[in-house]
Amino acid sequence: MAAISREEVAHLARLSRLAVTEEELDRFAGQLDVILQSVARVGEVAADDIPPTSHSVPLTNVYRDDVPVPCLTQEEALSGAPDAFEGRFRVPRILDEED
């Protein structure tokens, strides 16, 4: 794989809206080249008899029964609220309503 050029790094920086210095272009080109070589190396190791996976270990969803449990009453939940109105938390308005 060919090394990534300074011009390609500059193009990526422009697309990402990143301001980079001349020194950073050189440094990033070297770093990106190492990353691309590593990815290419992984592609060489992949064997046809190994199925593609999204995780290195199998994932299992664990479900439990939905069992109702006692919870706070409305009064208990609102007891620590700084302000309540008609059984609800009252909070400061953040949006203006249009008429």
C-alpha cells in the first residue's frame, strides 16, 4: 500500500474542517500511514474459513420477567421537589410559546 501523502492529509483536514499546521501535516501523514498499514495487515490475516464477526466474544441478551415492585407514591416522589403543581414537577419555562 502506498504511503498517504501530505496532500491527502490536507484534503482530509479540509473535509473535516480542521486547521492543521505544516508540521502537523507531516506528523499526521506518518501516523495515518501506520494506521492504514495495520488495517491492511489485518486484512491479510483474515482467513476464508473464519466468518465475519462484530464482536470478539459471543453476545447474549439476558431478559428477565417484568415483575411489578412497590414504588413511590405521587406524593412521595414530589415531596423533595422545589416546586410542584397539580401532581407534577414544576420547572422553569425554557421555550417561549407562540400565540
